[in-house]
Amino acid sequence: MNKRITAWLQAAPIAAVLLAFLVAPIIMIVIVSFWGATEYSIYPAFIFDNYEFLFSSPVTYTVFFNTFKYAAITWALTLVIGFTVAYFLAFEVRTLKWQIALFLLCTIPFWTSNIIRMISWIPFLGRNGLANSTLISWGVIDEPLEWLLFSDFSVILAFVHLYTLFMVVPIFNSMMRIDRSLIEAARDGGASGLQTLRHVIIPLCKPGIMIGTIFVTTLVMGDFITVRFMSGSQRANVGRLISNDISLLQYPSASATAVVLLITVLIVIGLLLRLVDIRKEL
Amino acid sequence: MTTISKIRYSRRALLKTGGAALAASALPAPMVWGQETKNITLRQFGTGVSNLNEVATKVKEDLGITLEMTALDTDSVTQRAATQPDSFDIADIEYFVAKKVWPTGNLQAMDATKITNYDKIVGTFRSGKLTPESTIAQGTAPHTVGFVEGPDGTSFVDNESGWMTLIPTIYNADTLGIRPDLIDRPIESWTELLNPEFKGKASILDISSIGIMDMAMVCEAMGEIQYGDKGNMTREEIDKTFAIFTEAKKNGQFRAFWKTFDESVNLMASGEVVIQSMWSPAITAVRSRGIPCVYQPLKEGYRSWGGGIGLSASLSGMELDAAYEYINWYLSGWVGGFLMRQGYYSAVPETSKNFMSENEWGYWFEGKESTDVITSPFGDKLAGAGEVRDGGSFYDRMGAVACWNSVMQENQYMVRKWNEFIAA
């Protein structure tokens, strides 16, 4: 009995914090999503207008499709790059000192703000930017490439640049835990490098990959500022839909979109967790 | 200890207020620039165009009032005025925003008799007519939301009732900005924004309430749509307008849309865009980098906007007096001169004249050829001697306004359409 009370007490602070700063706001958002709005105010009600409009508008589907598209492409690219970088750090670099040094090197871009890292692409990719003028001076192209900036390409480029580290870190962490004797055993057993990778390393990295995947997909699906800046406001994802509504004081409609987005993201994470039992693997 | 000092403070404050009240009742008429307002802080917010630190510094110097400024974008300004009434004392908002904000009761009406230069305020903000012969443009013309029926008035009236919602501070006539070095021919009409010649090199602003007006100017100039009132469109008109622009967007007409002032400057200066909706100081900013940029007058006229300052409903007592003092100071000329030298207009131009050189007044207000170099208040060279302002004089420009920024009855519908347009 006493023990149980202690356990409850120990769990209480975090429970209180989560309740106050996570659960309560979400409940509030859900409640407001059923409210009504005028030009300048919102009023309590229990109406389904916001959801009705959301599901009846073709824009919603395009925008959700775009959100998934950005998430999927960014995920694939960050996974390949992140895995390669982590593999190099974990297996090719021999000494711990160099591993730490190179790992810190990866984090250097994170010393500046997210927005600055993103915006610095704009002069680089512009019509008269560095990329275009270099390619023209090399004679590779005659006309500046218009699709470099303010396009899906630039949006995804920025996402990959911003979020690859979130893939590197958990995968690197998983790789460092792999018992090296397993790899030796694979080699002794006659496995080629590729076979070792496929049958030993990748399965043992699954939790890392899964954590990285959750980071990247949730970050990309919740983003709005990268899409706005890198597409020159020409593309939209769900985050932008919400931010547009908020800036126009349409809080109930923004809440409804947020609720749908939240549910979508939770389903995605649920599916991912089906694939790998992170708790068990850790 | 803390309680004691608090009590002391409040007693002192009480004495001071009492003293000030005594002084005020003993010496009524001539307003002495504030001894009693020395320690007052007023919190003002607004868009970047007029929330300038120079104004705060100068008002501290002249009146002793501390002005805390917050600069936000147009949408955030509306949001704050409507939803956070306790976060400000003075709201520097646009007239069309007043239509949204006034019904929330967050602002209080101002007594025009306390405004020293009221009679000198430009006609546009009082009767609606710039000159007695002017016709009133479409949209939310400032005088239509400038007055309410009394101190607690909730609805706008169409006469000079003596109770003002906002004191006009700054306004201008907007048009398209172009890069004359990259467009080798004259541009005369709003239709050029959708001219396929500028495919991938055009832009409009992503602020729905203003963007829709630019769109309307274009569609009307193309002869595609005849609007009853561009400032108050029907659903059908909104649908048609967006259909035209969505098609243009899908054909790759636009390079990007911009939301903030600096985005518009960068798009133009970098050559990403050669023709776009723009604000006057953005043209100035591009030019001060040595890049040619023209605020092109167009034959269909200008889209105009006006800003003003409103008082928070919670202002009272000494703070309220200080706010009136600040407003009177604002209209007394220095700020006007400061703003006019950037290309805006002051609500009381004649007081600003004293704060501008003859050359500056001639160039900015009268549309005369400059006799010497024109520099901005920040020291950047804007024009050489012998140049003329784009669009000419104050009366040429403000007299050719075709519509005012506005909030329409179908605003919610329009906003949803705007979202669709952005996502299309």
C-alpha cells in the first residue's frame, strides 16, 4: 500500500505537467473546433460547420496529399543520407575521439536558427543566385533554372537539410550499441559486406530508424514556415492552412484542421509502431 | 518590506494624480507640453510602416512619454487589436481593420474637440472628399469607418459626428512596382500583371484583404469583370476573380507571393520578379540599393490605404490625457515630415511643411522637379536633382484613387477562396 502511494507520488509531477500543458490544451482545441466564428470573434456552440467545410473542400484533400508527399519524400531522403552518415561514423571511423569530433561537426549548422538556415538557401538558389550563375559559367546550362527556387524542389531540399540530423542521431545511437562480435561472426560465417548490412546491421538499427522516422515525419507534417518561405507562398501544406486561418481570426476552423492533422499524425505513428516495438528493442 | 514600499508608492502616485488633476482644473486652456506625463509609458503596436523607433525617440524628447512599439504584419495587427485588448494602449491600425476591430469594443471613440489640428485634417478622412469636387472611391473609404455616433458609439456614422474611431496618421496610394531596366517598354495598365510576357516574373501579395483588391484592379482593367463595388464583391464576382488568377497561377505566371515588406524588397531587388504589387517604401528600399525601380502610375488609378491610431478602451485618466497629447503631437508636423520624406502622406500636410525643406516639399507633395538630391530620413539617396516623383503631386495621386483597402461582407467566403487559391 505504502509502496503504491510512493509510486503514485513519483509519477505525479510529470503527470501534472503533461495534464496542464499537453492534455488540457488539446482538449481546448477539440472544444473550440466545434465553435462558431464571425469576422472578429468566436462564440461557443456545438456545430459541425468547420468539419463539414473541411471535408467538403477539395483543397483539403490536395493539401493533405501535399503534406504526405513532402513527408514521404523527405523521409526517404533523410533515411538514406542519415543512415549513410551514421554508418560512416559508427563503423568506418575507428577512434572514439574522431567519432565524437565528426559527430559534433554534424551539429554545427544547428548553432544558427532554423529560419536562417532555411532562408540562406534563397539567395543561393535564386534566378541570379550562386547556383545558377555557377552552372551558367561552367556552360552546363544557358538559361537560369527556374525550378531551383520557389518550387517543391526547394521545399524538400530545405526539409532534408533541416531534418537529416534527426535521422543521424538515433541511427548512430543504435549502431553504437551493436555488439561488434556479431559483425565478426557474420563475416566468419561467410557473409559478404552487403549481406551483413542487410541481415545484421539494418535489423539491429530498426529502433533507431523508427525513432528517426517519427521525428522527421512529425516535424515535416507539422511544419508551415519552411513551406511558406521556400515555395514563395505558392504551395500549401496543412500547417499553412492552419496558420492562414489563425491570421484571419478563424480559430474554430483552424482548430478543426489541427484536430484532423493530429489524428492523421497519430495514425501514422500508430502504424509505424506496429512495425517495430520500440520498447522491446530498446 | 515589499508591502510597505508598495503602499508608499501608491500613496505617492495618489498625491501625484491629485496634484495633476488640480493643476489641470486650475490651468485649463493652453496645453503645456506635458510635465505630468513625464513618467507615462504608452504601449503602441502596428505595422512596420509607421512603428518606427525614431518616432519613439522624438516623442520622449518632446513630451517625455515613453512609447513602447511593437511592429507586426497586417494580419497579426488585426489579430492583436481584436483579441488582446489589454496588451496595448494605442493601436496603429488600418482603416479597413477598424471595421473588424470596432465591434469588439476594444477601442474607445475620441473626442474631436480635443484634437488641435482637427480642422486641418485632409478631407478624405472627414467628408470623404479630397477636394469638394472629388468623387469617393470604392471600398472601405476611411470616412465611412472614421466616426461613430457618440462616446460609446458602436456603429459607424457617415457624418463628422465629433467622435472619431481613428486619428489618421499615414496613408498612400498604391500601385504596381516595376523594374524598368528589365522591362524595356512603358507599362500603363494593371492588366500587365497577368501579361504572359512576364510569366514566372510576377508577384502579388499574400494578404487576402489587400491582394483581392489588386486582383480586382487587374480583372476590371482586362475587361473581364465589371464590379458593382470592388470593395464589397458578390460571391459570383469573387469566384470569377479567383478563376482568372488561379488559371494564371497554374500557368506559372507568378514567381512567388509575398507577405512581408522585406520579402517584396528582396524579390524585386534580386530580379526574381519584375512586376508586382508593392508598397511605396519598398520601392524606396530597392532604389536605395542602387537598383532602378519605379512605382508605376497606371491609367485605371490607385488602390489606396490609410492607417490611423486608436485608443484602447481601457485607457483612462492620466494615460488617456497622455494619449491625446501624443496624438496632438503626432499631427503637429514632425512625424508628418518624417513620413512624407519616405513617400507617405501625412494627415495634416500643412503642419509637415515646416519640417521639410522646400526641395523636399516640392518633390514629395507638389510633384515638382527636385532642385537638389532627395534623401530619406535615414540618409539614403532616393533621387537626384531634376527628378520627379512617380505619379506626380499629392492631388494627382490621391485624386486618382480607384478603390480603398476594405473588408467585404463576403469576407469569410473570400478568405476561403483565397486559401484555395494559395493551395491551387
